[in-house]
Amino acid sequence: MPAAIDALRAGDRRPVLLHFVDPSCPCSRFNVDHVRDLIRTHGHAVRFIAVLTQGDARAMVAGYDGLGLEIPYYVDDGRLAASVGAYSTPQAALLDGAGRLAYRGNYNTSRYCRDRQTEFARLAIEDLLGGTAARAFPATALQSWGCPLRHPRRGPTDGTT
């Protein structure tokens, strides 16, 4: 995990959900309410960090601030996304308390996140927090339906909202 993510954790050893988000992507904007629900439900047990992935850093931060998620963010130059295998937005990467990847994939089978049976990120969080073995998710958990990641070179930054 990059040092900037460790700094955002500030010694907090709870599991971390990296929320890969592109504020200019319609799918990321459709996903905001679902992510808010996850934060409300699991924010006491899981540290949420938004990973901004596309375009000009200032524009991304301004767009992210407009989403109102109020979780720390990290501006990625592509290395963090590559390290966890993220390829589109919105996407989740769930790390256990030791920083090992427990889940990477979609939040649901569609951008609207309305089917509780396929809320993959929520189910992965519940499995991890419940101490049960990670379930095998269907291929749709990894099928890209959002905005593909493009990683122009820029220096990583971090901040909080």
C-alpha cells in the first residue's frame, strides 16, 4: 500500500475500502448514494478512502468535493489502481487490516446498486467483518460497466475533504 494511503489511515488498522471514483464519470455519480449507505453502515468498522483516478488533479478534487462523500481521498497516478487490479470506476478494492486484498470488483451488477443479492462490495465487507471465508462472486462482479481507467502521468497527492 502506498505511503500516502498509510498516512490517510493514520495508524487505523481497520480494513480499508478503496473507492475508485472518477467524478466526471456518470457511473461514479450514480454510485454515490450506495457508497454513502456503505459508509453509514460500515464506517465504524471499515476505513473508506476515495481514490481519484482520471484527468487533472485539481479538477478531480473539485469534482470529488461536489459529490459530498466526506471521506479522505488519494489522487492516484495509476500505480495504486494497478497494484489492486482496478480497471474502471466506480470500483471497490477491500483490504483487510493487514493490507491484503480481500475483494476487488464492482459494487453491483449495474450502476444503480438496487439489487441486494448482487451488492458485491457490501457482501465482501460483511464476509470480512464476520470472519467468514470470502465467497466466490460471479463473473459479473468483475465485468466492467463503468468508465475505464486511463492513467496520465502525474504525481500522487492526498488530502481530506
